[in-house]
Amino acid sequence: MSAKNPPTLDTSGMPDFDKTDKEADFEIMADFERFNQKNDVFRRSWWDANIRSEKSRLFYKTYREPLKTWRKADGFTQKDYAFRNATWHVSDLFTEMKENEDRREGFTDAFTLYRDVAKEKTHFESPEAAANEIKNIAKRFGADIVGITQYDERWLYTQKFSDMSLTERPNDIPDGLKYVIVTAQRMDHDLISTVPSALSGAATGLGYSHDATVVLSVAQYLRNLGYNAVASMNDSSLNIPMAIQAGLGEYGRHGLLITKEFGPRVRLGKIYTDLPMALDKPLHFGVKEFCGICRACTRGCPVKAIPDGAPTNQTYNQSNIKGIKKWTVNGEKCFGYWVAQNSDCSVCIRVCPYNKDYSKWLYCVGRWLAGTRLRSLMLTLDIKLGYGRRMQPKLWWQGQRGTFINLILNFLSLRKRKKNFSS
Ligand code: B12
Ligand code: SF4
Ligand code: SF4
């Protein structure tokens, strides 16, 4: 992991990028540049007058403090915010624990809340045995999907950035942690189906609170076995390319990872370690081809932040990484919408045809179809059956009864649409 922030890439001891990029379907151009955390939209909302506003201040404030007057709109009442903020509480406790040291662990800084690494090491029979054990343990701690990839410096932020002191600092992941365990935790389907709403932000909060428990526990387990390990959520590096390399899923038009198990409805975390483990390979199940014919996220995004065309190396502003041919989202527009509605958004997750519960066999058939030449049929079915529609937040509060009413409402609107189709 060499010098902390070299402007050029140190590839010594790194995997053969050409080979792994081909497997992952990454198109890295000659003008590639690593990303500085200071330029992500959240960080810019603290130092850049183009993003920072009275409304953005209020947006952050209402994650901690009540609004003076609550909105009456369904999904934005005091109860909705009370629940959303409580789901963030566990994650917030970890994040705020070292604020007096100018650290916001899990978001701008990797976690440092551990007991020491054991002096004696447990040895594994083989890297495969080690990988199996760690995946099993991560799942016991609550991870839904786990993959392992080799440390790849390209995705590490060149610098991290403090929202508090507004200073750039070196990325301080210790040297020699050559393996990255990437975890995905599912987010709640029904909560996400209420977006746009403050209530839907509870899926995000729950995701981070679960994430924090999983990554911290896995890291401590590795340390108890005598290996160095550092847990991380959004800090230090880019989760999506690492998750793709670790075989957790494919990249979608909406700029998110699409997993086979939960589609894009996941939160990602990672643990850097020096325990040698067998690596996973990228997974392909037809997402790129399906996104080629689908535009549900492009159309669904309230501020048209998601591209319509083929992948390109176009960037919208300083908040996009340079030199990668991919689908890229306009983060300024996206965050602008969050600030305007005073909560985060997941409409692109809600409307994505891969946002299904794949423990049900029928949806697995649909996912299989989406990966074949019958993908247009699958897409038409998905649209006609009305998937991705919004659930009224007040129905969510009614529990099973509300879910049932929502089903009936969907059925009635389906009949109405059928009539319109046939007339
Ligand atoms: C900052 C940020 C945002 C910001 C701003 C992004 C920006 N451009 O600054 C905004 C407000 C837009 C945002 C929105 C959302 N985010 Co966000 N975000 C992040 C965060 C913290 C940092 C990413 C970053 O630095 N981006 C800046 C540059 C690199 O952006 P970019 O060039 O546009 O690249 C994006 C993608 O193309 C991809 N990417 C980057 N490099 C490469 C390289 C290759 C080869 C490929 C294929 C992809 C890829 O990752 C970037 C994600 O922003 C990550 C956590 C993390 N550390 O990765 C979560 C993260 C990406 N967000 C996440 C989610 C879920 C969301 C939302 C749905 C909100 C929500 N309710 O949770 C929306 C979705 C918007 C969308 N369609 O992309 C998840 C994604 C999970 C998944 N299934 O993939 C992450 C990983 C958080 C987590 N811990 O799970 N986010
Ligand atoms: S989170 Fe909302 S605003 Fe942002 S890209 Fe997705 S749909 Fe658009
Ligand atoms: S909504 Fe459609 S185009 Fe967008 S990511 Fe999902 S499958 Fe791809």
C-alpha cells in the first residue's frame, strides 16, 4: 500500500490490472485519475458555495434535530423523521465517537475502534479455507453477501476530507493490507417502495447501522486471529468497483451495483486485511445487456440525473472520477433533489426491475429471462405488471394491513391500465 497518496499509481505487488479489468468489464482510459474525497458531493456541500446553501444546512440538521414546524405531507411528518433518524442512531454513535479527534469514522475516516491484534496467529490450511471461514463468519455477523478481492489502489481516495475542520488529510489505511472483504447488507424493500419520503430514508439508516456492526465485528474477529484488519464503510475508497471485483454483482445504468440476490437494494461495506484468502471473480448475469434496453431509472429519476445513452467517459463536474468509460450520474443534480425534498432519495432503486425479493422462485425466473434474448419480453411484463410503483407511506405504517391494501391498489391500477392498453 506504499506511499499514502502518490499522484501516480504504484503497481508493485498489485494484480495484473489488464486481466482483472477484462474480467470485470472495466474500461479504464489513459487519462484516468484517482479521486479525491474532497470532491464528492457530500464533502463539497461543506466547502463549495455552489452546493452549500441554507437548505443543505437544514437537510443535515434534520438528521439530528427536529424541524421547527413539521410538514403535513404523507411520508414527511414528525413520525417519519423520528423513525428515520432513529435508524441512523447506532451508526451515528460510532461516527461521532471520535469527533474531538477530527474523525467521523465510517464516513470520512476508517474505523479505529478495536482491541489489539492478537500476538499469536491462527494458521489456515489454504487461502480457500481462510476465505470460506471468513465468508461464513461475516454471514453469522449479519452480512447478506460477501466477496473477496485484492487491494486495488486505483479506488483509494488520494486524500480524505474532514467535514468538520474542512481540511484534506492523507488516507491512513495501514500498509500491507492486500486483501479486501466486501460485504453487502440488504435494505428493506417496503421502506424503499415509499420513496420519495423521509420514511424511505430509514432503509438507508438501517443499512448503515447494520453495516457498522458487520464490518467492525468481522475486523475484530480477524484481529483476534492475529491478523491486521481495518473496517470501513463509505470512507477511504470507492465501494462499487471493489464490490464488482469481489463478485458481488454487476454495474447498472443508475451507477449502482446490482446484486443477484437483492438487485441494487444493498448497502456496501469493506474490511482491509493481511489474511491471505482466495479471491472471487466478477459475476455476469446479463445486467449490462438488460440496461441497454431498459430506461426505468433514467425516466424515474425526478431530476434526470441518470444517463440515457451508452457508457461514455463523460464527466458532469468535479464530482465524477476521470478516465473511466461507464454510466455516470450527475451527483450535483441528485443531491440538489435531496436538499429540495429534505431527505435522501432512492427512486432509482425503487423503479429498477432488479429490485425484487429473489428468495421467491418466480422472480428468479424473471432474472434469468432478463439475462437471455427474451429480455424485452421480461421488461414489457415488468412494466405492464406495474412493478416499482410507489407505496403510500401511511400504508407502510399500517404494517401487514397496509401492504395488503397496497397490493389491492396496485391490482386496481393494473386493471385500469389494461383497459387503457386495449382501448
Ligand atoms: C458521495 C456518494 C453519493 C453522492 C454523490 C456522488 C458523487 N458523484 O459525488 C450522491 C448524493 C449522488 C449519492 C447518491 C446515492 N447513493 Co451514494 N455514495 C456516495 C459515496 C459516499 C462516495 C462515492 C464517491 O466518492 N463518488 C464520487 C465519484 C467517484 O463518483 P462517480 O465518478 O460518479 O462514480 C460513481 C459510480 O460510477 C461508481 N464508480 C466509481 N468509480 C468506478 C469505477 C468503475 C470501473 C465502475 C464500474 C464504477 C465506478 O461509484 C461512484 C458512486 O458515486 C459512496 C460510498 C463509497 N465510498 O463508494 C455511496 C454509495 C455509492 N451510494 C450508495 C447509494 C445506495 C446511494 C443512493 C441510492 C442514496 C441512498 N438512498 O442510499 C443514491 C443513488 C444515486 C445514484 N444513482 O448513483 C451506495 C451504493 C450501493 C449500490 N447498490 O451500489 C454506496 C456504495 C454507499 C454504501 N455504503 O452502500 N451518493
Ligand atoms: S437517488 Fe433519486 S435523484 Fe438521485 S439519481 Fe437516484 S432517482 Fe435520481
Ligand atoms: S432501471 Fe433498468 S436501466 Fe436502470 S439500472 Fe435498473 S435495469 Fe438498468
